[in-house]
Amino acid sequence: MHFLTTPAMSTFYSCISNAVLLFALLPNTDGYFLQLLTECRYTSEDLHDIEFLSRQIFNKLEFARYNSTLNKYIGYTEHGVNNAERWNADPAVLARQLSNLDVCKHNTALYWENMLKKTVEPSIEIISASPASSKHPAMLVCAVYDFYPKGIKVTWLRDGQEVTSDVTSTEELSNGDWYYQLHSHLEYTPRSGETISCKVEHGSLPQGKVVTWDPSMPEAERNKVIIGASALVLGLIITIAGVVYYKKKSTGRILVPSS
Ligand SMILES: *[C@@H]1O[C@H](CO)[C@@H](O)[C@H](O)[C@H]1NC(C)=O
């Protein structure tokens, strides 16, 4: 499954740079806000529909816009229309704006290569939790952390069969650091001997990944047991070594002749 190479046509990727000019002409809080927003817009990696836009915004109102597809300015207010007319009459102005489309193409190709194409595999963990409703006595949560980019499918399997009922899931939540997380809940009535798994499909996992729930012991408990057992073995070794050493020493002492 490749989510990246087939984005929905409605998805616009854009790279926006924003120049803000703030005129504090009046004392205190009043001022004027002029923004110049330049944008490279495209829907797919082949960049067949890439366009460069330069929007001029005064106090939140866009009054004029250059659109590279038209190679023209469009005015939206009286002031904008007047300016658009003047800029459109100057071939040098239009040529300069159109050359920004080449900058867009160059930068966007780099952006795809270095960012949009990158994928990061999530960590997947199944944990047991108390059910939200009283319909079933048990609930499992498949916690999927730190994947990139957005676009993931998480399903539950019971003995290899996909489960669709009593499954709820969060949205793909943004961590705010480029990564996303998602939590899928399965409410169920345990059957003996069954296997329950969580299947994750994502751009970073070409074959998908299946994690199986191990009901025997939660990992934290298992770790405690492992640490305890290791300490016990280590203690036994030291004790045996001590006893052997002591025996050797005491036999040695007996062998020393006394006169
Ligand atoms: C730019 O102009 C083209 C051609 O008219 C149009 O299809 C496109 O939607 C315009 N883009 C924006 C963001 O206004």
C-alpha cells in the first residue's frame, strides 16, 4: 500500500512563505497589516499541475493575486483591479513572477525527495484495558505510535479473521513533531485458545505488520520476573563459588603441617 504516491486529487500540497509588513501608524493596538503570501501548489509528485501563487492581503482581505497558470494578476477589490491592470501591462513584471514557477519546481522536487517521500515505521503495542461499555468483559487497545506520514490502516484479527464489530478508533492524532499516533480499541468476550492480533498497514511497512496479543503476562510483569530470576541465578552462582572457595581453603589449612 502506498499512500504517498496516490494522494487524493483534492489534496493540495503547498509550500507557503509569508512576508508580513506591519504598519503601526496609530498608537496602541490599531495598525495595518499587509501580507504577501507566496505559494507553490500541486497535487502529485509528477508536478503536472504545479502553480505559483502570490497573494497580496491587506487587513486579512486578499485584494490581488498572481496565478502562474494564467500568468496574470487578478484583482479582487477596486484597488486590486487597478493594480492588476497595471502589473499585467508590464511584461517584465509578469516574466519575473513566472520565473518563480521554476523556483517552485526546483524546490518542490527537493521537498518530495527529502520530506514527502520519507516514511517512519510506527511502534505497535497491544495493551489490555477496562472496557468502555458493559457489552463485553474485556478490551484491548492497539497503540500505534510515532509514524510518518499520515495515512494508516489498523485492523483487528481474531484467529486470522478481520473483526469489524465493537471496534473503535481514534483519528490519526498529530504529535506536533511531524509524527502521528492512533489507538484502536477492541471490546470482546475472550474465547479459550484464540489468537487476537492487530494488523497495521502503512507506507513504511510494505508488507504490513501483525502484532499478536500475548495474554500470559503484561510486559512490565514479565520484566520483573526476568530480573528476579536473573538475580536468583546470580546469587546461586556466587553462593556456590563461595562454598567451593571456603572448602578449598579449609582443606588447604588442614594440609599445612604443624610442628
Ligand atoms: C489559477 O488559475 C487556474 C486557471 O484558471 C485555476 O484553475 C486555478 O484554480 C487557479 N488557482 C488558484 C489557487 O486560484
